[in-house]
Amino acid sequence: MTKRVGVIGGGQLARMMIAPASELGIEIRVLAEQDGMSAALAATATGDYRDLETVRAFALDVDVITFDHEHVPQDVLRALIADGTAVHPGPDALQYAQDKLVMRAKLAEIGAPQPDWAGVSTREELQAFIDEHGGRAVVKTPRGGYDGKGVRVIGSADEAADWFDAFAGERILVEELVDFRRELAQQVARRPSGEMAPFPVVETVQKDGVCSEVFAPAPHASERTIEIAARIGTEIAEALGVTGMFAVELFETTDERLLVNELAMRPHNSGHWTQDGAVTSQFEQHLRAVLDLPLGAADPVAEATCMINILGGPAGIDIDERFGAAMRAQPVAKIHTYGKSARPGRKVGHINVVGDSIDDAVYVARAAAAHFE
């Protein structure tokens, strides 16, 4: 195949598209924000993804534009479409991943299950919502938040006073504080022609707002939960016109409901397990989908896979020195690195372990990850 995929953003998601692109004979080109980023191996341009002419020049000789993140402005995306450039996912879909208030309104329109929410522009409105929902709530900045940034659990509107000052005249998203027993994630791949392939629903564990561990498939999930999660993912993907990989983060509540927490329209941390634990990885599937090629099988290759993020370790450590010890101690662990310097809490890689049971996989993965702490 002689296909050229342009990826905007030089982070680890773009980096992890390089290997499957090479295997499929696809030429991958990356517009990185700066030199030396994770996807430097495929960076053919460096520049500001918010600048239309920079993005236009990058898009001139590729067959499709896709993304490492969802932050490219709508006017840039729509200009590319007007130029005749194929963009997947397109701006009409990406708007729901770019603005959480727009997302919540659309999910309400299509009847997707979600927490109670409101857009508030004053402290009085926020306090009224808190009082109506048991004295606690979650506030989120509508745009730009990730990995726990732009999210707070509060008991008083005064705890968000600085946001009202910083975003004067704009609304803040407030949601009920959901009583959930665990968090799940449902991924779906969708082609422009409409074919979809859902992956198994997985359980995700957060640490300080950052995904720490993923268990795939979600342990002890009932057939009803598996069916509903897949239906939620495919119905939202269809309704929003998503193309490429799509992730729906879900709350599994204590009264056995599934509620939509967040959406992501790209490969997602909850799907890194697929590199070693599924017939087709999310990165290969994303490339297939944005090029409108037949999708691969999304089945697991074993009973269980555990993914653990390597979250930086102590400042100043040499991550490279830790690899040998981890490999010697746990030879079945698959270690994936992002080419980043270590910093506490920073995602610098992840570890996948495939096993006959989730308990065995988790034990080995945690033992391997301990070498990087």
C-alpha cells in the first residue's frame, strides 16, 4: 500500500502509530510541536498546530490527516476540509471532544446515559447545583483539561472562585458527584463507510487523576454490562459521526448503571493493552479506520491483560538504567517507552502483561513496574 497518513501532534500516541504503519506499508508523517518529541522518528515537520498555514503546508502531500490529540482549532480543521483534505475524525465530531459543555448537550440530545450536569456562569448558580446534589459536585473546565487537570471535587462555590475570575463571561461545567464502584472504558473503531469494531470493555484505575492501570477485559463484568457498554460506544460513535478510534470513559455505579464520563476521539490510554493483548492493536485499527480500510479483529488473544503506566519515577533518574532490571526480573512483561525524560507523575511508558488470569497478569505487571518507581 502506498498511503500517507499525516498525524498532527508529536506525542506518544503518534509514536505508537509508527510500528503498525510500517508493517502495513503506510507512510506516516508527523507535525510535532517541537523538536525531540516522542514521535520524533516520524516527525517531518515542526510547528504550531493552531496556525492554519503551518497545518496547510503539512497536509499538502498526505492522503488523510488525523491526530495525536484533540486540540486543533475548529477554524483550522474546517479550512482543511474546504481545501479538499480528508480529515478523520472531522471537525463535526471533534467538537464534542474539544468542549465538554457541547459534549454534554449532545449526549442529552441523543439520550446517552450521563450524570446530572449544568453549565454555570456565576457562583450563585454553582452553589445552587451543589446544594441540590448533596453538598458535593465536580467542576470541570469545558476545554483543555486532561489527566485530571481542569477537574475539581468541591463542596462550595468558593472553591472554584479563581475559575470564575479566569474564565469571566464563560460557563463552567458542573456535574453530580457520581457514587461509582469502578471506572470502565469502551473503545470502538469506526470507518468513514460506517463499519464499526468494538473492543472488549475494560476496567481503568486512576491515580491522582491519571490512568494508572487497565484490566482487560473488565474483570467480573456481567453479560449485561458488556452488552450495554458496547451499545453505548457504538451508538455514540454513530450519532457523532466519529471516524478512527473512539473511547468512552464510563462510571459503573453502585446501583449497576453505566454513565458516560468523558469522550476521546483518538487512540486512548485505556487501549494500550491492545498492543500485546488483542488481535489488532488500537494503533493499527486507527490507521485502518482513518484510511477507510477493512477493520481488524478486536478480540483478546488471552484470558486477561494488565496494562500499567510508568509514571515517571523520582526526578532525575535515568529510566534507561531501569529497563535491564525489569526485563531480567519479568521476561514476559512487554515494556513500551515514549522517549521522554523522567518526571514524577509524567507518563513515560507502559507495561503490558498477558496471562491466563487477571490476578497473574497484574502481579507480574506490578512487579515489572516497580523497577521504574
